[in-house]
Amino acid sequence: MKFLLYTTTYGKSGSIQLNRPGFWVPALLVLSILVGLSASLGYLAGGGSDKLAATDTSRVDEAEWQQALAEQKQELQRARDAAQNDLNALAVRLGQMQAQMLRVEALGQRLKKMSRLGKSEFDFDQLPAQGGPADPASDEALSSRDFMQALDELAAQINDRERQLEVLEEVVSNRELKDAVSPAGQPIVKGWLSSYYGKRTDPFHGRREMHKGIDFAGKMGSDVVATAAGVVTWAGKRYGYGQLVEINHGNGYASRYGHCKEILVKVGDKVEPGQKIALMGSSGRSTGPHVHYEVLKNGRQINPTKYIRASR
């Protein structure tokens, strides 16, 4: 193949012969260079796009990690808040149980005193004695749910024991009150029994008559004491009794202390068992210093012998 070339520079024409090696070898070389350069540029262009894509992907991954980390922080804070709330609730429950235990301990101390238990027999200041061999098969950690259940059961037991102790205290108090208002023991501190309850020969006229009390002789001016708790309903002279003290003990019981030298209480006074109420004398229908002691049940004199023997 032959190309004709025209130029106006020099006003001449020329030609190129393509089938000559001197032409197509350089041309092929130039073409190869151009193709390689194009391929290199395409590769570089493709590699830049991949790097850009990789950069965008890493940015997306970083954002996702940041979001996941923020969510974990929020979850951790919620867990901490829940744990703190549980701890606060547990502290409140523990305070309530401690208050209940203080009431139970106070009730126990009162019952211990009322029942006259010795310190070595029942001591609230010491922990209850416990013991026994360990069971290796029961070595199991206590879960929070089990712990709360144990607290609930313990609180229920404390409430139950408190109610039982209150009932027991009421029973013991009523028993003590009954004992306190029931005549028991002798109406004197020093002296002797000089005349029994029942039929006897009257010392003034010698006839058989009913003696509705018991006489306790002693030293003039010695102490006369109440045999039970109650309220003074008479304190003064009374026919046949001389200077008389009468005490109402409730439950239908009353007691009388006659022939006193001096009365130390007045009507309306509250007296306790063993309290001094008068001084022994020989006032009224009497042959010497003594106390005429009567016990009345629903207004009628009864034999006070069994109450004297029931000395506390």
C-alpha cells in the first residue's frame, strides 16, 4: 500500500510505502506503547475507585461500631440503675425487718422478766446456739431470687412470732393480774394465827357462834399489809370491826382488815400486794392486839384458809 502526501511548504509532494519494514515496525512499537499506556491508566483508574469504595466502607463500619458502643453504654447504665434500685429496695426491706426484730426483742425481754427466766436460761443478748456437720452436697450459691424469697419468708416468720409473743404477753399479763388481785398470803408480817374460820366459842359470852374470818395476833402497832392489789373502799370505824380497812380486788373478791390501831390509807387509794395499809391494834370488839382478816366473794364471807396457804 502506498500513500501520497502533499505539502504547500515547499510546493512538493511525497509518498509513504506501508509494506516496508522501516515503517510498520516503529508504528507497531508506538501503537503498543499507546495500548499499554491506556491499560495502565485504566488500571490506575480502577484501583482509585476501589480505594474510594474501601474508604467509604470503612467509614460505614466505624459508624456502626460507634452506634453499637453507644447502645452498650446505655444498656450498661440501665443495668446499673436497675441494680441500684434493687439495692435501695433491699435496704428499705432490711430496715423494716430490723425494726420488727427490735419490737420482737422488746416483747421477749418483757416476757422474760414477767416469767422470771434466768439470764443463763434465755439471753436475748446472745445469738441462738446452732451447729451440726456440713453437707458437701448442698454447696450451692444463693441466687438473687432465692435471696429475696428467703427475705420474704423471714419477714413472714417475724410477723408471726411477733403476734404470738403479743398474745403470750397478754396471757402472762392477765395471769399476773389475776394473781395480783387474788388474795394470797397473810395480812401480817410478824405474828401468829390465833383463831380459825368457822364455828367457835365466843370469847365474850361463851356461846357457839360462826367466826367468819381468821384472827392473826401480834405486837401492838405491827404492820398490817394488803394480801392482793385493789382499791380501798372503806377506811374507818365500823360496828364490831373497830378501825376497818376494806379493799375491793375485782372479779368479785374483797378483803377486810379489822381491829386496827391506825389506818394508813384512805378510800379510793390503789394498793399493791404486800403494801402496808394499817397498824395492828385492838379496836372494836376485841380482847387484844390482832387483825381480824376476811375474804369475800361476791359480797359473802368465805373461808380464807386456802388463800393464806397460796402464799406467793
